[in-house]
Amino acid sequence: MGRFDGKVAIITGASRGIGLAAARRIVSEGGRVVITGRKPDALEKAVADLGGEGYVLAVAGKAQDAEHQEEAVEQALATFGRIDVLVNNTGINPVFDAVVNVDPSAMAKIFEVNVIAAASWVSVVHRAWMKDNGGAVVNVASLAGQYPSPGIGVYGASKAALINLTQQLAYELAHNGIRVNAVAPAVVKTSFATALYADNEEEVAAGYPLGRLGVPEDVAAAIAYLASEDAAWVTGQVHTLDGGRTLSAGVE
Ligand SMILES: NC(=O)c1ccc[n+]([C@@H]2O[C@H](COP(=O)([O-])OP(=O)(O)OC[C@H]3O[C@@H](n4cnc5c(N)ncnc54)[C@H](OP(=O)(O)O)[C@@H]3O)[C@@H](O)[C@H]2O)c1
């Protein structure tokens, strides 16, 4: 028996990285997944990687596009008949600079994708399925949303907003049988984070008591737990994944 037998998950931004690993984990535990991303070619590869069309449906589009959100949810219901899990995984971090130097239009874009889109996906899934059937939402936040992070402060502020949104939605939707939780990873080896470790991985990893950076599977395991019935009494929580990184905060 798999934890996701008979269950269906929508995972945004899942053609690679953490989203793809979460999809792989849920499929390996019996689930069906709907994956999204902007590039159809990358999605097609991911569908093949995950076992083909019986298990996976890909819907291409921008996570922040309202029409795409509606289309993905409609297709999920038409193809698989239910939506038990929503993983809001898409996130962007297009600038590396001090907050005071970031153009407001760039800030707005970051908040649009990382916060407003996540809230909108929950609204659409809630209206179409979860309000009557319950479900689980997992938002992919970041350690940067819990601590100041030099160079990625606006991104961090957006992830802090996503964490608060997680708590707010958990409170508002509990009566519908909907649980809402978040994961907050430190540096995970994906193309998104390459600039943070590619040139000096050993040095960066030395700051992690467990001696290594994260890999997508580390986060996927936590997403799967929070999305599953194993976490039936868990809502509004933020699961930090950081190899012990924050244990040494304040200690030289
Ligand atoms: N890696 C880390 O160190 C780390 C740490 C903490 C939190 N996170 C968070 O983890 C999440 C996933 O990141 P990742 O590291 O797995 O990144 P990744 O490997 O770069 O994967 C990002 C995925 O999102 C898709 N995507 C990007 N922008 C999109 C958009 N506007 N609409 C729809 N899909 C979009 C990409 O496909 P297309 O390019 O084809 O759209 C790809 O499938 C993000 O929310 C990130 O903030 C990452």
C-alpha cells in the first residue's frame, strides 16, 4: 500500500529540481500527478521520466497566469477525477542585490510569482474540489523566509509572506478538512541555486553540520510527508530542512 494510492497531486514548477523530485516520490508511492512549468519540452521529458501518461499529466503555462491555473485544475479533474494535494513549488529569484537597490517592478514580479500565484492556486483548487472534499496544500518556502539572507532579501521577504500565508490559509481552511503546510529548505542542489554553491560547494557545505548541501529528494520526502495522511494532525507548520545550518546561528 502506497501513501498516495488513489490520490492525485498538482505540483507547480515540476519539470526539474524539487518539484520533479516531489512528483517522483508521490508517483512511487501510488499517486498520480499533474505537473506544470513554462517549457513544454522539459515537461515532456519529465512525463517520460515519471512513467508516462497513465501516471502524469503535464500542463504548460506560467504559474502566475490565472487562465493557466484554471486550465490545469480543469484538466486534472477531467483526467484523474480528483485533486487531493496541491504543491505550490514555483518560485523565482531573478535579482541578487541589497533590498534598497531592487527596482519596485522586480519586487512586484517576485511577489506575484512567489506569493500571489500560490494564493491563487489555493483559491482555484479550493473552489473546484477541496472545499467539498478536503485535501492538503504544501507551499515551498525557503530558509530565506525565516532569516535575513544577503543578496536575496526581496526573495526572502516573499518567502516570509508565503510562510504567513500558509498559516493564514491553514486557519481559514481547516474547517473544510484542508491542511496547509510549508517546507523551508536551505541551499538545495538544483539549477535554481547553482550561483549559491557552484564555485565553492565544499566551503558552503562546511557551514552545514551534516556536512553537505540539500538534494531535491531531501525536500521531496518532507513534501510527501506533509501531503500524506501521516501528517493528518499537522497544519499551519513550517518544516525547515537545513542540514543543521541554523543550529550554529550566533556561534562563531
Ligand atoms: N534550490 C534551493 O536551494 C531552494 C532553497 C529553498 C527554496 N527553494 C524553492 O524551491 C522551489 C523550486 O526550486 P528549484 O530549486 O527546484 O528550482 P529549479 O530546479 O530551477 O526548478 C524550477 C521549476 O519551476 C519551473 N518554473 C520556473 N518559473 C516558473 C513559472 N513562472 N511558472 C511555472 N513554472 C515555472 C521551471 O520550469 P520552466 O523553467 O520550464 O518554467 C522548473 O520546472 C522554488 O520555490 C524555490 O524558491 C529552492
